[in-house]
Amino acid sequence: MSDAQALRDSFALVGKSGDEVPRYFYSYLFIIAPEVRPMFPVAMGAQRDRLVAALGRIVAEADDPDRLVPYLRQLGRDHRKFQVVAQHYEAVGQALLATLAYFLGEAWTPQLQHGWTEAYALVARTMVQAAEADGAVNPAWWNAEVVRHEQRGFDLAVLTLRLDHPMAYRAGQSVMVEVPSLPSTWRSFTPANPPRADGTVELHVRAIDGGLVSPALVYGLRQGDVLRLGAPVGDRLTLQPSGGRDLVLIGGGTGLAPLRGLVEEIAQHGPPRRVNLFVGARDRHGLYDMPALRHLAQAHPWLRVTPLVGADAGTVDNRSLAGPVLRAAAWSGCSFYVCGSPAMVSATVRDLADAGIPHDLLHFEEAR
């Protein structure tokens, strides 16, 4: 993209206006293109956050096409579930430029306008082309029938869904989920299994206090209900082409789900390696999936499962699980995967890095 630093500098300047920026953008968009409003949820808070995060990543990687282009293609494929078509991108571009001009004021120069116009044209073209290519082989979304709903705790459920079409994804990728009672409100979850021959997907869901989708999934679903699933996205928790390094998997709460998926993928496809899975929970009730984990460990001698409960799972002030993991072995040359609450992931990754674990061997995704 032309003059990537100018894009970054101007976006940083706009960002000083905080939440007013995405509010202005969506207000402008819905005025000039009211037909797109039904594509968005009634409550726009999470959507505004996603907009800012996406724009931030795009400008941060504006001069790194090897990272940016795959991300844009992923965005294009994922936006198909909203029924976005090529014509909608023109209105979005108009709203984006109007928003930048409003908040930059006198700093909005003809050169900056030209740079942003060129940059957005590249973004839109890449996303549209990816969506069109994906449309030739995949549906815009998958219908997923609830075939089993297991309450594993007062606020936690394990869902087994059967997809109406095969979905090609890798263990560790996430999918967006929409429930019938909340149209256009999508939330991200990571399957606890790689693709299965019977077309089923298992989701582990904890009801978030004040949330919308997770309580609906935990408390409101019944067998036979049909959800919508978006295209699989993400690669931070997928297995890397590392020649079969041994793995240390550290999961807290429902952050266990993608890690169990990795274990099952290795069991199905290899390559052979030793895997140590640490499962953190506040109490024994938090070890909601231990029967399945014990079954996997019994079937696969290369897998060892270690529960970390109570004090071993961290305190209110320090949620790091790194201590007991590091004390268990030296772990030289192992790859680490960490998934759970943002607080646990941040503290654990920090302590692992401080202990000398190389950055390229740390795999994590904070938003769970």
C-alpha cells in the first residue's frame, strides 16, 4: 500500500477520539445505505470493537503483504455470512473516508485522501475476490442442528452439532455462531474436535455474565434447534509445520476446547509426538471434560493429562499456570499452546517468556 506510515499515523490520530469514531462510521453508513442495517446486531458494541481491531491490523500490516493479504482473504470469506456483496463495499468505503475526514479535520489532506482511497480499494478488491472464490465451493454459512446438549455445570454446556454441509477446517480454528433468537449477532467459538466423518462439531460454551449469545447457547437451546456457523478462521492455535515438535498444551476453562481438538488431530493425522496437556480449573467442577480426556490418554500413550485445580490453577491476583507447568519438566524444544481467559493467557505467556521459552514457540489467542 502507498505510504503505509502515513496511514498508520493518521489512524493513530483518529484513534484518539475513541468510541466516537466507530459510532460516527456506522451512523454515516446506515444513513447512506440503510439496506445494510439488518446485517448488523441491534447492540453494536462488539461490532464497533471488531471494526477498530480490523482497521488497526490492516494499517499495521499495510506494508507486509505476506501477512495482510491472507488476513483480508479470510475477512472476505467470513463476511459472506452477513450476505455482503460487492456493491456494499462502495458504501463502506464512502463511510470510512467521511469518518477519517471528520476526525482529522485540517490534517485530512488531498495526499492522505488519495492514500486511503487507494488502500481501501486494495482491501475491498482482495476481500471481494476471496468471497467470490469461496462462494464457488462453500455455502455462505452452515446450518448446524443441535443433536446433543449436555449441561456440564450450572453455567457450562457441551453442544454437539451436525452440519448440513462438510466444513473443511483445522483444529484450533474458530467459527462464528448465530442463534435463532439473536439474528445478526455472531460470537466466536472454537470446536473441540477436528473434522469428523459424521459431520458433527462439538462446542464448549460457558455463559458469560452480561453476554448475549453464550447464555442463549447454554440455557436456551434444545435438541433439534438449528444454529448458523460462519467460515472457519484463524491460525494462531493451529498446529505449525514444525517437524513434529513435542507439545505442551495449557488450557483454562473452556479454553480446553481447541487444545482437545489439537490432540484429536494428532491422533488422526500425526506426526507422532509427545503431548502434555495441563487443564486448569478453580475447583473440581471446572474439570468438566475429564472423562473424555482420560479416554484419550488411555488410547494414546504419547498423551499425558494433568489437572491443575485450586491453588495450582492460580489465584485471583495471579492467574498464571506457568509455575506448575515449568516445575513439571524442562520442556526443551517444545511448542507451547495456551488458551483460556484473557487474564490467564496473558499471565501464563508472560511467565513462560520470562522463563526463557522462545517467542516463536509460544502460540496463544487471548480472546476466549
